[in-house]
Amino acid sequence: MKVSRATADQRRGRAGRTEPGVCFRLWDEAETRALALYADPEILEADLTGLVLDLARWGANNATGLAFLNPPPAAAMAEARLLLQSLGGLDSGGHLTGHGRALAAFPLAPRLAHMILRAAGHGQAELASEIAALVSEPGLGGRDTNLLHRLEAFRRDRSARARDARNLAERWARLAGRAGDLPPLTEGLLLAIAYPERMAKARGPLGEFQLVNGRGAHLETTDTLAREPWLAVAELGGGERRDRIRLAAPIDAGDIEQQFAETIETDFRLEESGSGRLRGVRLEDWAAYGLTGRLMKILTPT
């Protein structure tokens, strides 16, 4: 990711604070001139679910009339509102629900707070809190793409940073309240509860996936997750046409259909295959999340 010219100049100055010397940039001067003068304000690119939740807690259904240095984008606000409604934090009118008040009181991003509170009903607040710690702290537990491997490394890590993160996760689990007795959920399902729009289905060449929002994502073909039919994705690296999957866990298609049955709209149709035969196709829309992309399942050929 390229920095702005202002950030590059700031880093040059920071490097020379201790004593006089020479600062070397590892790119051509022409590339410096091509950099944007300043970085875009964070509010134009950030996840705004926390902001929308706070506004609802204050009794404001939108940001109109509030004095922002840079007003939040209307489309991003609408997307955040829709996501919070799907998580049960807001009602159809944009007002805070009881679950929304619990999310707002939790010292975490709404997605992760929702995951931990849901997991508590399954007696898995501790596991969900560990996952939240890994998602919140880059590099914690290593750099493995597979969440299961990273969890194992995190639990073995005896560094001060890992110990502090485990203590924090324990506090989150205690905040979630008493344990429930619902059937346990897999790590992949817990991730999907926090990031429902990032569930991904394998497609085409090895390591290629399609997110439920229709966008492409990929892994290295040597990655342990590359052969999985479905993934729940927690972290993506930006790309122009497709994203790189940086943290994910396997998830079962049957578990997806059971867990998200109320949010999936299903349509059936017949279409002609390349050989001229007809085949049945089931199209699934994650309508509750405002997603336009569709995941297709081929039924028995006719």
C-alpha cells in the first residue's frame, strides 16, 4: 500500500530525529512526485458500524446536521445500518434494540462484540474472545492464513504481548455473561457470524474464491485452505479486481444454510450447459446484507 507524500516526508523527518544523517528511500524520485499529496481521511474508508451504533444510542438515526470535519459517505452509512439491522442491533426504523445496547456497551467493534455475545449462548465465549483478539491484533499468533493454526500458535505463545491479549480475551468472555447450552459452533461459523458478507465459495482454479458479495478473492495454491470448498474470511488485502485472503477458517456448506437460513433467498431455474443439455441451477442471495452477488449451485443435470 503506497503512502501519501506527506506521510513519506513525515517518516523521513522521524528517521532524523536522533542525530544528523542521510535518509534513503527505496524508490525513485519520480515515484515520490506521483504520490498523492495527502492520505484520504479515515472516515471515507473505515467501517462505520461503530459510528452508526453510537449515533443510534444518542438518538440520531443519521449523521445529518452533525459537524463532521469530513462527513461520512452516505453509501457507507447505509451499508453499516443494514449490517447492524442484520445483526439485530437496530430495528427496521434504525432504532437501537436490546441487543444493540449490549453491542454498544461492549468494548469491541460491533461485529466482534456480536460474535462473542452469540457465542456465549453456545458456551463458547472464551473461544470467540480468542478469535476477536487475533482479528484485532495484526500478527498475533503469527501470519498463517488458517485461523485454526493461528489459534494454536497464540495459545502456545508465552510472550508478554500474547499474555496480555489472553488476559483481555478472558475479560471479554466474562463480560459476555453466563454460558448457554446451545450446540457448539465451529471456528468458521463464529467468523461468519461476525463477517457474514465475507463467506466465500471455491470457484475455478485452485485457490480462487467468490465472496457472497460477488467479489473475487484468492489464496496461494500451496495454502492449506486453498482446497477448501467454503471459507469464512476475517481479513482481506485490497486489490483492484480481487482481494487476497489473509485470515480465514473452513466452514461447512450445511452449517451455513442452517445458521443463515432466514437471510438466504433461494431461486431455481433451468439453463443450457455448454454441451447443450439442460441443468437445474439454484441461486442464493444473501438479501439481508444487501448483497447483489449470487452463489450458484448446480443441481442434478436433466
